[in-house]
Amino acid sequence: MKAQVAAYKSEIKEGHIFFGVTDQDKQGMVTAALEFQKAGQTNLATEGTYKVLQKAGFTNIEKTSLDQEDLDNISDYIDRNEVASIINTTGPRKRSVDAKHIRRVSLMRDMSYFTTVEWNLNIESSIVATDSGKKFNFKLLLI
């Protein structure tokens, strides 16, 4: 349900979708990234993810970096309000330090931020469903 609620935020439907994922998550992101591309959104990706998506046939993708010293790094895109959503899984310590910065910035700007392949797939399918004009429906689970 969280994914469906997030999908109704109009901001998530406009702008780039950023993918910064660990090696073990790269192949899992291809399906959802493809759906975002079909919906007309430009995907941003770190170098390794960019290579995987490019090899999978993506055309609507731009390469960026987590390193704040690099030109057009993810922080620059965020500062220019060009990022709609962030999909960022972390692994080694260096990456988790970068991820903390990105997470903090996304929270300060009320941006959607997802940390698992599963959430990425849920949000993608929710966006497709909300764009199809289907009524938002849910049932509370009784415990």
C-alpha cells in the first residue's frame, strides 16, 4: 500500500528516476527501469548500473555519479530539482556513506527514496496502475 500511496504523488511521475544499486541488485532493477523508461521517464544511473541498463538496450538513460567532486553528480541533479525518485541499495562502507547523504537530502526535499529491489518493483507497478486511471482501492488487514 505504501507504494500505491507514493505513486499518487505527482512529483514521482515527473523527472528522472535515479538508480544507484549494488552489483547483486543490478539485474533485478532492469525490469522496473524498463517500465519507467516506457512511461517516458529518463533514468539516471551510476556507472556500473548504467552499463548494465545500456547493455539491456536502454536508450533513455544518463550516467551520473555519487561522488560530489564529479561533474553532474547525483547531488547536482537533486539541487536542480531534476530527480523524481531515488532507488539506492547500499553495500560497502564507502557507498553507505554516500547513501546517507543522498537519503538525508531526499528526506529534506520530501522525495521518494527506495532501498530495495522489491520496493522498486512495487512502486513501478503502482505508478503504471495509477496512470491507467484505475480507482485506488485497498482493504485494511485485520489482525
